[in-house]
Amino acid sequence: MPPLRSPTLFLRACGPLAVFTHPALKTERVSTPVMTPSAARGLIEAVLWKPAIRWHVERIRVLKPISFTAFRRNEVNSRASLPSLATVRDGGEYTPFFSDEDRAQRNTVALREVDYVVEAHFTLTERAGPEDNVTKFVKMFTRRIAAGQHFHQPYFGCREFVADVMPADGAPDAIDETRPLGRMLWDVEYDGPHGNRAVFFDAELVKGVMEVPAAPEGSRAAGGGA
């Protein structure tokens, strides 16, 4: 039987700013000290996402000292929503959204000068076809990361905080820092009986490395960070 799990693959990502918003502090954005597993998965999926595979983050290596910066940004107070299909079809009324009238200045506490190595693997899903196999997607990922290709611009938490992604070859050692990071978002489960559910875990940085559990306690997910 062909393997259903890839070997561990590596991706390096760096940038001047990052905000991985703590879920308890969404009005005034305050970043967690280290990138969350769900954000790391987003970086990898920006390089390679296919219905046939599911990514699982194993660990995150922090390559630069953790430091913060604070500034103010303009944000909107509410989300714009599209009118329903029936409203458009029948010519019904809907409330237009004007962002200039709904802006507010909010504080942001962001990470600065971030540099990470993400270690992850993928598993084949039930949507994998007969022509899909682990070797095919490993080669595809390796080729795309070497060529700087991605499906959309990778980012650190918010789309304006652009991330540069590259192969992890030659990356420096992780920082020599050990400390608890508290409760951190592992990922969001989208297929639960009660709708979407955020799953958390007790994160810890050990000599610059944060291990990501395969499935935190209480999670129904089959694999880590996916």
C-alpha cells in the first residue's frame, strides 16, 4: 500500500511585522509572542494547497528574538455583507456599506522582524484520486518553494503584513529562549456538530522551538494544526 503521509517538510518565512491576534483581545489587536499553528498552516497552504492533501504543523522554530512594536491603524467597525441572491434577483432593498463612515482608530501591538521555520507534513485525504500520491505532492511543494511560487501572497496574521517564504536550507539556529506561552489557538474545527469551534492548547517555547500537538485534548481532528 502506498504511503498516506509525507515526510517532514520545511518552510522558512520572515517579514518586518506580524500580528497573530490573541482571541481575547480582538478589538485592540495584541499579537501572541509566537506564530500560531493555524497561521503557519496558512503560510504553507499559500505555497501548495490541493483538495487531495491536508497539512499538519509539527513545530515552529523561532529564529529571531521576540520583540514587539505598537502603532495605531484605521479599521472598520463592522463587516460588509453582500445582499442575498433573492434580494438581487427581485430588486429588493439592501443597506449599502461605506467604509469611510465606519472607520475607527485602534491600537495594534505587533511582532517586529520575525523569522520562522515551519516544520509540517501532509496526509492524503479522501478526495485524493488514483493519480495522486505522496511523492507527487512532495516534489510539487519542493519545486514551488524553491521557485518562490504561491497561490496567493503569504502573510503573517493580517494581509497587510506580507511574509517572504523560502526554502529553510541554511537557516540559522533557533533562539536560546524557553518560556511558557499560555493558551494558544491550535486551529478551528469546521465540521463539528455545533458549528465552528476554536481549539486551544498550552503552548511552550523550549530553546526557541514550539512543539505543536497532533490533536489537543478535546479535539476531534485527526491531525495537528490542520
